[in-house]
Amino acid sequence: MEQPADRINGIGPVTLARLNDFDLYSVADLLRVSVARLQQIVDDLASDAESYNWQRQAELLQIEGVTPAMSVALIAAGADSIERLAGMGVDQFLEASSAGDLLVEPAERTAFGILREATRLHHTGLVRGTLLDTDSHPVAGAEVSIASVRGVTDARGRFNLVGIPAAASHILLATMPDGSVAQFTGPSVSFDHRAINLPVFRIGPESLAASELDEYDGDVVELAHLLPVTSKTYSEADLREGDVLTVQRLYSDGIHAKLYSEFVAVSRGRQLVRTYKVRLESLGEGPVNWHDRFLCKRGALQRSRITSRSMPTMRRFRRLLKAHPEVAGPVTDNDDLQNRIALFNATD
């Protein structure tokens, strides 16, 4: 969709220059204006039917696997929208995509994949937005996402997210090139591929989120599950006191195991999973199995009975330690104990 507009069949250098004059550069940009507006822009260069056809090509090119030549053949056969294409059978598609002189003959497997993608897009939403910084300048190269749908802003801060699942509410996350993260609650998601809905997301103090967070340090990481995931492997020397680790796998060398921290972290707009390569002998006696859990205590790994149900309590305790470091010391008397219990109960 970020292909230049002249990828559309029928748009040549002169027409492309005219479109550029009106801030329309890419295939996706053709869907940011109404048919009537596009016809006004290219009035002396193309007929109304041609400009209408260009938009229909642009709509079909949102579907992974559809080529410009294929879109022309499909439109000629009457499949001029995602909705109509989604209603086709494989045989109909193969016949339609080979219409006229454009002998496009994808295999049945490819046809099935395209039809499946068309059906998915037909039943999901989209956002054609623009991301601006605090000074209202476009933000280029930012990674934007809603749920599992991701994209990157172009030089004008524009982005196109298609295939957004229906939900009671959505959150748009934008990770800037410098790693800072902004979040926007309730972006305007359209379920009409032909609707002109162009929301602008302006970054401000209220939208910026911390880009370096770690539950181990007592930070609250609410939106980590919405971010792309990366991992970093550490050695035993880097084990953190009080960390909770789970066995992910055993290495084939029979000497080492890979463990991951149960404490979620966020680094430069990505969910960071900390993993550790440790010697099996460091895990104590007895067999080591997948999903066995260990607690790092006084620099050593000890088998732990901490369960998934008790992990929220552990995270809450880490937040308590961050807010009140003094509770890490020994309990002095009953009043001190009761005070610590009250502090824990007051911790979100």
C-alpha cells in the first residue's frame, strides 16, 4: 500500500505529478479522498470512469497477494471491491482473475489465500491516520499498532492499518524512532473501506508513555502485551536477586537450560523478555522439566512453588519495594509488621 501511485494501472508520469501536487503520493493516498475529489484533481487527464477504476484498484491492493494486473482483471470481471471479492469462490476467482488479455493464473492455493484475506478484511476495521508531534509536525518512521496490526508512518506521518479486529475499545500505540512511546485510547476505527475517515493523532504529554519499564523494578507495565516482542539472553552472572524464572527449554548439550524472567519489561517500545542460559547443576538436585519455576535468592536459584496465580502478588510486592524501600529490611516489632501489611494492602 506504500507503493507509489503510478503502480496503479493507467496512472502515468503526468498524472502522478498532478496527484503529487495535491499531496497524493502512494496507492494508499488514493483512498484518502472521495471519488468526486479525485475526479476533480485529474479532471483534464482522465475520465470519471478511469479515476473511479483507480480507486477500486487501490482498494483491492490492500489485500495481500493481489497484484496491480490482477486487480485490473478482477475489476473487469465485476469484483471491484473487497466485499465482492470476499463473496467469490475459488473457481470464480480463477476465472475472474484471468479475464481479458491479462492472463493472471494464480494456483488454487494462492487463490484461496487471497480470498481468505479478502474475507478477513471485509469483516475487520481500518484506520487511515496521521501522526503529528507536539509541534504538529509529521512523525516519519514511527511504528504504529492496534492489537496485532502494525504499520510504519511515511514521510508525512501517514499510516494505514487494515484488518483491525472488532473490540469494545481499541488502543493505538506509536513507537517513535527515538524509542519513546505514545498511546491513544479509542482511535476511530472504520468498518467501511470506502469511508473517508482520516483521524489525526497529535502527541502530547498526556499521550506519552514511559519507554523503559520493568516489573522487576516495581514499574507498572499495563500495555506490554500490545507491543512487539524481543528477547535478550543473559548469563548466570546477571541473575537478579528476587527474580522469578521459569524453564523455557533444555539445551541439547545436556549441560545448560534456558530460563525466562516472569517480570515483564518494556524497552524502546518493545516488550523485552529477559532470558538466561544457566548450567543445569545450578538448578539443584533432581530432574529439571519444562515450566519448572525458580527463585533467585542470595545469588542462587532455588526451586519455587510460586504459581501463575501468585505472580500478581509478587508484582505487587515489587511495586511496594519501589515505593517503600525500607520494607526490605527485617521486621522490628509487631507495629512494624502491621504497618507493612497496611502498606501492601494500599499498593495497587
